[in-house]
Amino acid sequence: MALKRVLIVGAGLIGGSMGLALSRRMPHLDVDAMEVNAAYREQAAQLGAFRRVWHALDSAPSDYDLAVLAVPVDAAVHLLPRVRGKARWVMDVCSVKRPIVEAMDRVLAGSRGVPSHPMAGKAQPGPLGAEENLFEGRPWIFLDTHRPPAEIEELVRSLGARVVWVPDADHHDRRMADASHGIHLASQCAVLAAEMDPAAIAEVAGPAFWDVTRLASSPSEFWVQTLSANRDHVIAWLRRFESAARAFRAALEQNDAAEVRILLEEAKWRRARADDARNTN
């Protein structure tokens, strides 16, 4: 199956960035978008990435080779029954996989559903934040249980992404609690734990504060949905986070410098292992 026509449902940051990259790197594709938000729709039309930007799914034709659900997971599950008639293949880019995989298995016939997740983003939402290079060198996760056809994998590689395989949806969501969802909460907690007035912090803060708290600027509505959809794995992560924080607190309360050093060195070693693996990949 050669891909010729692609519909991106949701022309926000991820959808807009996909449109930009595809239109410039795979110019033989006809790439359209569907966006219900009027402001986003106008901004998406100005990107120059889409042939057409539809205001509703019903307005779009039904002859696409691939439809990409670039919307939050709740919206993706809701839209799936209506999108299935628009394209031969349907791929999502949600950061939580279990709800959309369950919906795909229920709604789509055969192997037409492609669950996926690009590990890319930024704090600025919407088409105005779109970048052609957003996916460059970033992991793009697929599931062994729902392998895409070669043409879709090639499309993802054309975006500059690095394809990564995980066994199934639950494995993906458990990993996301460690690698993304929990980290976002740690960033929020760092802001909430600060005793100083934010303006006073800004006078004295160095890179550590700004680096750790950067994620607290992310859109709240997206994270409400994401954390709720992956709440069991996120709750398990929070318990581990609380345990680590208690270990540091206990060591400091006991003025146990040796234990503080052990904890710091363990964290440093784990970070180094992750960094080595990243550089190897």
C-alpha cells in the first residue's frame, strides 16, 4: 500500500508539526487536516502545511490512506468510530495507549489500527508552536502487538524520528509513568513546594530551578486527561517518588551525611546509565 493521502485529525502542536514535516519531506503526499477549534484552524491554514483544513470530520472525504488522531486520548477514543470510515489505516499519537488500543481492537476491523506515540513536544500548544524538526532524533513508539505496515513506519522515519518498539499497551503506559508522566508531576511539585513568592524566586534562581520546573508550564487540560488515563501507573510512580523523598528526609533529619551521599551516588549512577544508553542509541 503506497501512501498518497493523509488526514491529520487535530492540527495542534503535534498535528501541525507532522503536517509541516510531511509536506516538506514527502511532497508527493496530499496532507489535509481537520480542526474544530476556529483559532487553531486559521493558524493551521497559515502554516502552509495542509492542502485543506476541514472544520469537521463530516466535511472531509472518505478516501484517505491514513488518518492520524493527533488529539488527547479521550477525544481520540470518542472520534475513532467516525474516523474509521475516512481512511484505510488509523494511527494515533496519544501518550497513553491502553484506552485507545482497547477502542481500536473493538471498533476497527483486522489490523487497521496503529497505536503509536512520538516522544516530542513543547510547552507552547497549538499550530503556532509547530516545528518541522520537532520529531528529529526523538523516539516514536510502536507496539509489537499492533505492528504498522512498512509504509507507515517509513512515514514516521521521514519525520526524523527514531522508531522504538515496546511489547504492548500496558508496558508502554508503565514506562511513560517513569519517563514522562511522573516527571511532569515532579516538576509541578517542585514549584508547589517552594516557600518563596515566585517573583522573589526569579530574583535568585539559577538554571536548576528553571530546568526542573520548565514542565510546569505545560497545558493543564492535556495533563488532566493524560494523568487520569494512566492514573494506576502514575500512582505507583508517586509512591516510589514519595519513598525516595522520605529516604532523603530521614537521612537529613538524622544528619547522616553518609546516607545522603549513598542516595546521591545511586541517583547519579542511574542517571549516567540512562545517559550512556541514550548516547549509544
